Amino acid sequence: MAKKRKHTNWLGFVLLTAGSLIMIFPFVWMILSSFKTVSDVYAYPPRWIPSHWEFDNYVKVFQMIPFGRYYLNSIYTSVMQTLMEITICIMGAYAFVALDFPGKKMLNSLVRSTMFVPTIVTLIPMYVMVSKAHLVDTYAGIMLPQILSAFTLYLLVSFFSTIPKDLFDSAKLDGCGYYRILLNVVIPNSKSSISTAVMFAFLGHWKSYTWPLIITNKQQYRTLPIGMKYLVQESSSEYQVMMAASVMAIVPVLVVYMIFEKQLVKSITLTGMKA
Amino acid sequence: MSERKMTIGGKLYDKEQLRAATVLLLPLLIAILVLFIFPVFRVVFYSFSNYNLIKRNDFRIIGLDNFTYLFTDVKFGKALRNTFTFALSKLLLDTSIALVVALVLDTRIPLRHYLRSAYFAPVVVPIVASSLIWIWFFDPGIGPFNQIRAFLGLKPSQWIYGEKTALFSIVLFSIWKGVGYNIVLFLSGLQNIPDSYIEAAQVDGATNMQILWKIKLPLLRPITNFVIMMGIINTFKVFAEVNVMTPKGGPLYSTSLIVNYIYEQAFTNGKMGRACAASILLFAIIYLLTLIQNRMNASKTIDVE
Amino acid sequence: MNMKRVIMVLLASAILMGVYAQGQNEGKPAQSVEPTGPVKLQVWYALSGASGQTFVGQAQAFAKEHPEIELELTYSGSYADTATKVSAALLSGTAPDVAVMAAAQLYTGGQGNFEMESLVKDKDFDINDIYPGMQQYGMFSNRICALPYGISTQVLYYNKDIIAKSGIDLSTPPKTWDEFLKIAKATQQKGGAEYGFDTSDGVWLIKSMLSQNGNSIVEKKGDKVNPTFNQESGVQVATFWKKLVTEGVMPAGQHDNSEKKFLAGNMAFIAATSSRISKWKGNTSFALGAIPMPGFKKQSLALGGNVISIITTDKKKTAASWKLVKYMMQEPNQSAFALATGYLPVHKSSVNNPAVKEKVAGDPLYKVAIGQLDYAWAYLSFSEMGTMDNLIWGTLDEIEKGITEPKQAMDKAASDLLKEMKD
């Protein structure tokens, strides 16, 4: 949202654009490399522009690994996990912000502690638990252990707490129960925050690697990050194929980002901001 | 009014709130129990044992032996030092760069949409791919980074192959990869600041600097705290970047972070018990740091304390 | 933190710990009554690309001939990933029946399963046709519990263009490393190479070198394993290793980068796996050649690669698995696998196999690799092999960078290893 300034911030623009070139430079190189041939990749001095545009690399990706299947698996699991996670977290964040209950402090500490444990640490106990429940190589086995995210919860808590108290109070005066308040007051007023949370949650699930790696043995359940790793092994000297796969892997996330970004901007202009 | 309120542990609560809280928090509680408490107790249990993933040994409880090992292990000490150095540099650089970029992005500049996406793009690239790219960038012989250094008249650097430069190289990579997250967070926070506040201040004749210090930054406090807290937690959990770029822990073990150490103990050496003990220590460190951070922000945080 | 909360937490943890302590079993696969019908075998293979496809092709051919056995074939990832998965799967009783992976012995012999030792006595199977060094490669505690399958050694490749430019004649290749060092230096002085030599796997190479100098790396002492790499013969090798760096022939600490450098045409020689033969042939911007690896007191090469093993302990499945293993290991099949993938044949009789003969005649690189098999060798397998590899890697780093003297570095690695082997 443009803060009303008298003139454009040209200095800022120039600095930021310079910085942005650093940010996307590897990206550009990745796209260019995805069209190179083997000799281009190892050329010395290094070549930037491919000597001829090899579209075949993209085809090769599908030939080397069941890329399409991995893609679908990633989309399915990421979407489902995000849905479950966001639901649990919206409910929980709201309770933290709007309600008073015993053990609030303890629960807060507990939730916070869940963030201090990297996946590697609980990998084996979790694996044993899941395999005893016969959920190895199942979508449930992949998804359920990953729907706990204190990050998402706290993000929503941060955002929910910026909703002015008066909105709550006036809703209560109107006789709304707590669930109604959640649906009619909190959610509509946090569209941008929820969008941000959804975006991060989706991204996190899309990139998830360690757990899906160990819980899936069968090819049909594998997700994209794992597929990519296998591709590296398959094509250790075919760098350019790896780059092609990466380009394709990024597309859905960028799409999700673009969608939710618009939503972000839209909801801010629409919300008549509270004075 | 005894139908509307209830006393638990000496405090008064509203019954309706209690009912709502139970329902709303139930899924979260179940998730925490199954996905966190059960596995973590297992980990705690193992940390006092000689549980081995590779060797079939007699499973024994060995008390604090794993912990004493860690306190005397040179590698663990190195991993700790590396982690703190990494965390400090990354946190400082990442947060400040993100804040500055977000502040500028929030002003009137052209191509805002493109710029926002550009800064966020690295977050989206899969780590395997970006690591491969940066490994090439870091190549001492033919990589662009050293070409740039040569262009600027500097001596070539060893980047990830030199024990003095490896960790910092990974910090650079990590910042490139992650700053977009924080920028988006800061931007969301900035955009939540009502225009009316800014306008009112401008009408009163405040300069942009004053608006920045007196209105924007204070109102960004909750987000900043969140960013720093998540920064602390996440930098201590870093694993992938190091594992992909320097799989054996880097030259002279200079890039191995605590999580890499844990991974090596568990999966290369099979010493699950020891790995669990190290995890407990990691947990304790992160917990302490966030406690400290909380103390420092006692009155201003939005967290439920 | 109030008292009540602390008590609740302690109580909960006590209960949970108790519950889980009881559940501390390594799930043994159920010995259920098998229903009549095909025996289903879970086969995991850590073979990517062409290797995986070839393996699958042969396995499927087997399944066609044996309708009473049903195979479920799964590519399980890299050696490291597969090892992690098998470890984890063993804990919960979901391990595969047959696995093609590296160091499978740890999951068979290392777990007390030496069934393979009896199986190879099968009159349809000639264990003695397998190179002795390779047999060792599948042993644990000197007992067979896996069979060599996708085997490779390191090969000394070179850039023919650089060699030609340096005016060197490799028709009688150097027999010792000292001779080799001189040649490598010459390529830098006269051939324009940035570096004379490097290896993409220092740990693998130094193991070969140790053996060449009469060092066994580790030895069995009773029922314990003892490192011997820090004996005098080992220190000599480490000292030479350092010399490679101090004489400027090999860069320090850049092994991960070595293949790139070689492919970019900056390096004269590289010691890399024989599997690169199929990948690099025809794909280099220069003419590619290979010479037999030099030695110290003798020639010797450490084996690498994967083995095939039977993880299951269920009698019926073991019998079915053995049928599969026998089939895959038959000389024509195994040799065909090797030829298609760049691995090396494991049977001595493969030299008479016409397909092998043809390949050897037509591919000088392959000829070198096959020629080296006579002195290929495997050191003792033990549970802390992975740890030892890591230690040696760090040791090489320190030696190359001049941080520690060779003797001290080797001694330190040995004592660290002994410490790790204590339970």
C-alpha cells in the first residue's frame, strides 16, 4: 500500500533493483542452464548462454524419473497438509488470543517447545510409530506427522492480536458466541495474514524432504524433493537435466505465491482501515 | 452469576470461554501429544542409553555417559561454536536486510510487484537445485564469485573449500535463500499499520525519519519479535544447506552445525543414544535463548505470556 | 512454573517412559503360516539409472520363469539413504527381503544373520568362481553374508591431450607412485595442466594405497577389531599423500571438485570410480585414456560398490530369495549386468565370456579396469566402517592442509576409532 509521499522514492528503487538482481541471478542461471548441453555445462571458461537451446532436457526429466507422478503427489500432499494445518492453527490461535483458560501459559510453552526440535531428531521414533500403525508408504503416513506447526500458529497469533478489541466487544454486545466471532469477525479481518500463513505453510510442505524420504519406499508415493534428489543421483553429470527439473518444480510455488500475493494486496485495499 | 463463571486453581474463568477453548484447542492438543510428546519422550529415554542403529548391542541404560561424551568431544564443541557463529551472523544480517528492504518496498516505487517477487524467489527454489548452483558459484577456479573478485582486484577466495571461509559462504547462501521470508513478514506488518496514523503524523509536520522511528518501528514490534524468535529457532535447526554443500562437515569440520553433528552420530556412526543426548542439549539451548529473548521484550510482546 | 505442573509433567513422563520401555523390541517379521500362493518378495535396490533398469530387466525375466515367486522391486535411493531406510525398517519389522546396497553385511552378518554362508554351498552355485577379493567384499567377521554384485574399483584416467602436449609416453605406465609423481609434475610444467592429479574419493584411494604398502587397515584381534592404518606402513603412505600436495601436484581439500576440474580439461590425471567409464566415454572435450594404478610394494586396489544380500530370516522367503540371488549371480547374467552398467564382472570365468571379451577388446578403458581385478581386495567389514571413513576423511584434510603431521594424524584417527568402537 503506497504511503502517500510527495514523490517517488527513486533512491530506494535503484538500490532495491540492484539488490534484486543479486537475488534472481542464480535463478536466471538455472533457467539458462536448463537449456544447455553437457559440453556447455562443463565449458571453461564458463558459458552463460547455451550454444544451442536444448529443449530435450525437459523431456529427459520425465524419462529419468516419474516426474509427473511425483508432481501430483507433492501437490496433493501439500494442499491437504496445508488445509489441515491452517484449520488447526486458526482454531488454536483464536483461542489463544480471544479466550482465557487455565494452563494458557503452560500450553504456550509447550507449543513453543515443539519448534525447538528438528525433524532429524524425532525421525526414528516417529518412523517406528508410523510403521507400527501400518502407515508406511501411504499418504496418511506422509501427511499426518507433518501437520503440527507452531510457526503457523504463532504467525496467526501475531496477526490476530492486531485486530482491535472493539471489534470483538461490539460483536459480543450483539450477542455473538465465540464461534460466530471467529467466523464473522476474526477471519474476514485477517485475510491477508491468513493468506501469508497459507503461503508459508504450503511452501514448507512443498519443500518437505527428510520425513517423506524415510516414510516412502515405493515410487508411487514419492514427492518432488525426493524425486529431485534421485534425479541428481541418476544424472550426476547431467547438470542441465537437474536444472530443468528444478525449473519445473518451482512453477506451482510461484503460482501459489502470485495468487496469494494478489489476495494480500486486494484485501488491504478493501479493508477500510480502522482508525 | 455462578452459571457463567467457574473457578479453577484459584482463578475465575468464563464457562462459555472454557467450552469454546476446549473445542478449539482439541485438534492442536492431540497433534502435540502424538507428534511431539510421544516421540520426544522416546528421544529422552534413548539419550540415557547406548541405543545403536547399526550394531546389534545389548541395549543398556548408561546414565549420563552420552552427555559426558558430548562435553568432552572436540567435534561437538566445534559444532556448537559453528552454530553460534552461524546463527549470530545470519540473524543480524538477515533481519536487518529484510527490514530495510521491506521499508523501502513499502514506499512509492515503481515495479513493486516485480521487486517483491524477486526477493521472494530464492525461498521457492528447491534446496538441492540452489545448492548445486551455488556450489558452482563458489568454485575457486571457474566460479563467478571469484571472477567478480578478480574483476574488483581482490585475490580469489576458497569459499566453501577453505576452513576460514566455508562457514561464511554458507551464511551468504543461507541469507540469499531465506531473506525473502522475513521481507514478506515485515511487509505484512507494515501494511497492517493504518494509513491514518501516517497521514495524521504528516499533517502534524513529522519528517519521514520521525515517522519511521516513532510510528513504524514501534508498531512493527510484534512482527520484529516474531522474526527474531523464529530466526533464532530456525538458524539453530539448519541442516540441509550444510549437508548438501559440505556433506562431510566442511574443511576441518568448520561448517558442521549441531544438527549435522546429530545426523552424523545417528546415521553414520549408528550412535542413536548419543544423537538423542545432543538433541536434548540443542533443545535446551534454543529454549534458553528464546527465554532470554522473551525477558528482553517482556512488556511489549504480543505473545501469550 | 508451579509445582502442580511440574508434578503432572513428571508423572506423565514416567508413565510414558514405562510404556515405551516395554515396547522396545526390534520387530521380528511374523512367522505366520504362509497361505499357498506365490511367495511375495520385497526387493530394494540402490541402483540408479541404467544400472537400475538393467537390474529390473533381469529380475523381471527371473519372475517370468518363476511364477511361484512374485517380486516387488523398489529403487531405494542412494547408498546412504538406503542404509538409513533399512536400519529404520529393521526396527519395525518392515525391512525388505532382498537388498542390493552398499555394506549390506552390516544388516545381515552384523545382525547375526549368516544364512548366506550355508546357502552358497548349494551345488548349483560356484562360490569359488568369484574373485577371492570380491568374496571378502561380502563378508562380515570373515563369514559370507552377502555377495558382490555392482562392483567397481578406482581407475586412473588421464587427459590424452595434456599428456601428448607434455611429451610423455605412457605405453609403459609407471609402476610406483614415486615414478607417477614425476610424470604428474611434468604435465604441469610442460602440458599446461593446472594440477597433475587428484581423486574424487580420497578415502577410497588411500585404502588402496595402504594395501599396496602391505597395510591391512584393520585387523581382527579375538572378537575385537583393531585399526592398523597407523602402523609404520600406513604412515609412509600418509607421508606420500602429503607430498602430493606439498609438491603442488594435488590441490589441498578439493576432492569434491576434482571431477569437474578434470572434465573441464584442467587436470592431467584423476583417480575415479570405474563406473565413470560409461558416463565419460565420448562425453569429454578431450581424448580420454586410462592406465593401471601404480603401487607401492605391490599392486592392490580396494573394492567398492554394492552387494546383494538376503535380509529376511523367514525360511520360505529366504529359499525364494536365494533362487533370485542365484539367478542374478549366474555368470552370464552378472556379467551382462556389469557390461551394461560400467560395473565389473565378479566371476573369474567372465574372461571367457564372449561379450566381455568383445568389450575388453574394443574399450581400452575397460581393459584397464578388468586387468586390475586380479589384485582387487576388500578389507574387513565391521560395524564402525562408516565412522572410520569419516575419520580418515578428516585426517586427509588435516594432512593435506599441513595442520597435523602424517604420523600424528593417523594415530589420532586410530585412537578416535577405538574410542568409537567401545559400546
